[in-house]
Amino acid sequence: MAETTSVSVAMVGSGGAGVLTTGAMLLEAACAAGWNGLLTRSVGPQIRGGEAAALVRLATRPVECLADHVDLLVGIDWVSAQRFEGEIALAPGSLIVSDPDAGPPPAALATAGARVVELPLAQLTKANPAWRANMIALGAAARLLGLDEHVLRDTIKQHFEAKGEDVVTANVSAAQAGGRAVAAATSGFRLAPPLCSNGKRWLITGNEATGLGALRGGVRFAAAYPITPASEILEWLAPNLPKLGGTLVQAEDELASVNMIIGASYGGVPALTATSGPGLSLMIEALGLATAAEIPIVVVDVMRGGPSTGIPTKSEQTDLNIAVYGLHGEAPHLVIAPQSVTDCLLATQWATFLAEATQAPAIVLSDQSLGQTQAAVSRPADVSFIGQRIRAADFSAPYKRYALGGSGISPMAIPGTPGGQYTADGLTHTERGIPTSSAREHGAQLDKRRDKVEGYAYGALWATLEGEGEVAVMTWGSLTGVAREAIARARADGHEVRLIAPRLLLPTRPVEMAAALNGVRRLLVVEQSHGAQFHRFLRAHYTLPQETSVLHRPGPLPIRPGEIYRQLTEGKLL
Amino acid sequence: MSATAPLACKPGDYKSETKPIWCPGCGDYHVLMALTRALAALGEPPERIAVVSGIGCSSRIPAYTTCYGFHGVHGRSLPLAAGLKIVRPDLTVIVASGDGDGYSIGGNHFLHACRRNVDLTYLVMDNHIYGMTKGQPSPTTEPDFDTALTPGGTGVRPFNPLVVALASGANFVARAFAGNPHETANIIVEAVRHPGFSFIEILSPCVTYRPDQRAWKDRVHAAPVEATDDAARAARRLMTDDGFNLGVLYRGNRRPYRPAAAAVPCDQLELEKGFEI
């Protein structure tokens, strides 16, 4: 049997059938056995009774995205599984695990050449009422993947310990029964033994990494209004912020949450909120206030399909325009996009640091596919970005909160400091913060706020730049890892392809981008947007090579590495 | 209150040199006078006080004090002030608003600020009109009041802010009249000292768009009864009064908002252990 370095599994079933738990346990067990991998969830908007899929990719090395095809499709039931048409693509060699009593796998998912392995779930659960179908399916999947039985048993034990010995025993025997039921089947694929990894590994979601990045960056206040798919950031912070002496408050709406963090930051405490597109829309006015009053805040937007309510549970890269251009007036601020699950940590930490350093609001543009993906990663390195604004200390002359000159970053007085009293204002103001409608003062403060943000030394973190050559793929956010994998394939074919992925979207970096594009003759822009927002953004701010093509489409179907690779080859870029 | 000797204790110490934009005769001048008197009486130095506001004539007040101030966006002064007070419980935080800012665009925050009961003092200068945008009806405007935006009046029942505050859980409810700055100052002092969310509706005439409000000085009167700690009784009184009785109407004893403290504090590295494989 051939060994592969990456295997993809999709578990599908009705919402509430335990599909996501099963996927998480499969990933946990595989990681405990030394492999790497990730789990992405794909669910309908219903809490129960809708469709749910756990998409698990296991690999010998860390992976950053889903693969092109699913090797193993496990149907706990097929009730709504046809809704995953397009999202779950099988290949001719794929296996489908299916309960004969549940009817045939939906035609929408079946592919010519895929084989069906029967798993009598209904029969087994009927004979053993304590067994749950998802645990039987877990055992079957683990067996077909060649996962060590003892490791799986330990994972089940750990998972259900709190529910008592009976539950553990029932679930372990259900999983064993699942394994036995498919023992005769051959899978045609077997994951190669894991490569030894040095150092600590974590199993973490993008949303958890975002929360941890905020704490590492110094955030000690968060205001929260629940929204899919960002709530997990807030729910992770809720118990953990107080452990570090911080506070999380649930707000009545997003207008309140963003204004609460402005108030907290004005009081001297680095502050953050997290939301998705609809919430960001509501926060825009206050982001303008934070820009004008020069109050550092961090707003994380975990993007989902839009406009309006859109597709709350699925990913898209379509809040770029509102994040960059949504503010009325001229409002220089920061927009930073994480590029992987791990990078959610670094990007959020960096955003907090930059917001504090420049006294400007920062928007972190994550997305559902990063936020709700759980991945095995190496422990992210400790970096020294701890948010710290320049505080005013010298009040010998009347204090000018918005003093002109220098970098444009003016020392900020924190309430409680004698002699530093000023009124932070969204009205155009003088250096002392007094409202004015003078053309000269208006121009001077606009210059100040632009200069401090544009003139800041952002360093190498502004973008990911990899490779050499005349061909480049330019992308951003969650597609960075997908593009990297596509480029690796091209490289394996002997082609040199560069990867250019700006992490810092705003302020733009014309000089650095020109250097990154130097020598590139053919460029492929890749993004998950119907209207090609990123390409339009690039065209507005940068000089792109004449031969530039765009691979773009809306969510929720994720762009796969194979599509980028195909575009590179069939589009004659190589 | 500060345990150390007050650094400033004259009303003038709390009044800045910035000249108000208000019209001559505006009730808000008297509110500013009452506020600076109250602050002097409280004896807290100006740097220990923050005055937070939204948008409108009344919301210009922070810059007219020598305290720390925040003139934010329309309707959102309460959440901004809550964020500040929660991270800086050492500061005295006063929120200033008007009937448009506080009861219309900011109405939802009003309900939740009362519920949440953060230790804030909320002054709403109510003149039953949008003054800064030149005379449109607010939630407290009489239904038959004719304006350019609503010819013949709104026909809509006015909002009863005090009853709404009681129903929502405000811990201190009072009505004051700008024309009585001494009494108003006393109420502000009491409101700041009272724990939790204290709400003072201040009738503050707009002489430009509501010259009829010059007659308020003859209509206001001291509340005929003592304040109660029974919200239902206070609400019954307020549902049936003439809208002009002044004084502290309700003193509650709800515990002010306290953020949750961690059962077991730890450091960052400890938090990260949960992710280890």
C-alpha cells in the first residue's frame, strides 16, 4: 500500500449528530500519535438539524489549508449531505463509508471511481443502545487511516472522563466496533509515519490564537457582542482576561462594544473587540472617532459571506473594502490580515502593538476559515510586541494633546494625570483639542494623522515574501497558505514562483511593494471575492505588472491549492 | 472620594477658559454652573474627573470644564463612559447628554446603562428639542409641537425617561431644573456619591427654538414627597406627576457593577498550556 504525506477526511451528518466532535477527536488522536493536521468546520446556519461537516486533513508536516480532494468521506447520515456539493470533492480513489440502512451516498457527492465501504451504523446502535453512531464512525475512520488503536482509546478516555466510566467504556467499545466493521476493507492510502518535530506543539483555532495574541500584545479590556464566526474569540477571552487582571464586558450591541473599548483605551488600557461584517458596519462611525481623537483600539473582523447577513457560517474575503475605505472623511488607520491559524496570534499581537504605538485604530481582518479552523502548530515564538503608547509626562507648558511636529505621534495624557486634562474630540480640533473649523488647523491635523501612520517603520512583517523569479502569486489572509501549497507544486515541477502576501494592508507600502514586485513579469492575484476587491485595491495603490491575471470567486467554496496551480499552468504563467 | 486634602475646591477651578457655543439665555449655562459647583463641593481635583458626552448642544460641556473630557459620537456617551469607568474605577465619571442624544439615538444604551449599574452619574439636559440641528422634535417633544420637519407636530407620545430609568434598574433617579443651579448642584453631589448608575433629568430650556420654555421657571416645584427606595412606588408617582416636580425621586440600593475577578490568577504561559498537545 502506498504511503502518502497527507490524507483528507470529511465527516458529514445532520447538525447535532456529533460530526464536529468526531472530527475534533480524530484530529486530536492523530496529533497525539505525532501527525499534524487541521480541522475545518462547515455547517449550515441551523443549530440542530441542519447539515454539518468536519473536514480533517492529516499530514506528516504542518499544513495550512484543506487539500483539493477528500480521500475518505464518512457519512454518519446523508440527510442533508447533498448541500456539500462542490465543497466536498472526491477523487477516483476515494473511499465512502456509508451505512447501507441510510441509503446510497448522495449522487451530488459520489464520484466515478470512488468505492463504498459499508458500515452498519443503524444495526450496531440498535443492538447496543449505549453506542453512538459518531463514535462508531470515528473508530472506522481511524482504522482506515491506520491510526493506532491505543492512541484513539486514550483520546476518547480523555474526552469523556468527566462523564464517567460508563460513558468512556461505551464510547471506546463503539469505536472498536467501528474499527472491526471495516477491518476487511483496504483503503488504498496510508499516512506515512509522522516526522519527528522538535519543541512543543499546540492544537489551536484561529479564534483562540487571536485571543491569545491580544493578551500577548497587552490587551486588558474587551467588550463583546456575540456574532458568528467571531464569538469564540470573545468566549476564549472571557475567562482568561480576568486571570491576567483584565476585564471583558458584554455590550448591548456593536455600537456599545466599540465605544466601550474607546473609553477603556482613553483610560489608558489597551482594548479590543471582535466581530464580523455586520458588526464592523455598525462600528465604522466609532472607528472614525478613534482616528480623529487618536485613541488606539483593535477591532477584529472575522469575515463571513456578505453583504447583509450573508452566509454567517462560511468564509469570504469581502470586508476588505469596508475595512480600508469604509470610514467617512479621511481617516488614516491600520488594517492587518493574519495569514494562517498561527498568524492570527502574531497579527493580532502586532496590531495591538501598532495601534498603541501610532495611537490609531487597527482593524484585524481574519476570516471564518482561519477563525474556526483548528490546527496543529509549533508553539508560536515569543515576540516582543507589547502595546505601549507614548504617555505625556511634561506639563510645564499648557498641554497640547494633538501637538504638531516630529513623527506626528503626540504624547497622550491619561486621565488621573495632573496637568494633562484635555477633551478628546471627534470634532476637528486644534493642537490643544479645542474644536475649530479653521482650514489651516484642519489641514494640519489631517497631515499629522496621515504622517504618523504612513511614516511608521513597520519592518519586514508588512508582508510575506517568498521565492524568486518572474512569476508571482499575490494574495492575502487565509489564502496565503493555499497559494504557498500551489507554489510548492509548481516548484516541484521546476518552476520558480514568488509568493507576495501583504499582512499590512493599510497604510499601503508603495516602496516596499515595488521592491517585492521588482523583476516580476507575470502576476496572478488570488482572492475569495466576487468583485475582486483585492485586485482593485492593488490597482488603486500599486503598480502591477502588465501581465496580471486574477483568480477570484465568492465564498463559500474555498479556493483550493489545485485551482491556483491549474491557473498557473493552464493560464500560461509558468 | 479622595482621602487627601482637595487641591481645588472653588467652582472656578473646574471651569475652563473655552467660551461656550451656547445661545445667550440657554439653560445649559446654568447646568455648567451647577456642575462646577457640585465638583467643587465634592472636592475631587479636576484630573480625577472625566466628563464624557455625545453630540448636541448639551454634549459640548466637557470642554467647558477643566476635567478630562471626551466628546464622542452621537448617542454613545454611556458605553464609552462605562468602558472608562470599568477600567478606571478610581476616576469620577460624569456623563452629559441631551434628549436627542440620550433618549433617541442613544436610547438603547440608556436602558442597558441602567441595567448594568456601572457607577456613573448621567446628566441629561432635556429641552424637548434638537437645538444644534435647528429645531426638530425629540423623543420628549409634545406631540402637537409644530416643526419644519413635522408640520402639525409628531402626533407621537413623548418618552418618559424617569419611568424608563426606574424600569430598567437605575439606582438613583432625580429631576432638576437648570434655573435652580444651587439645588441642581446639590442633586449632582448626591448622585455622584450614590453608588451605581445615577440619572438626573435636568430641564434645561432652549430659549431659541422653545421660547415657551421660559415659563418653566414658574411651573417647576419641589416634589411633594420624599424620595423612596421602592421603584414601583416611584414609578407610580412619576407616571402621574406633571413632569415638573423636582428633587431626588428614587434612591435604590442595588450593588454597583463589578467586573468578574478570576478565581485563580495566572500568567500568560500558564494560559498557553491549554493548547499543548
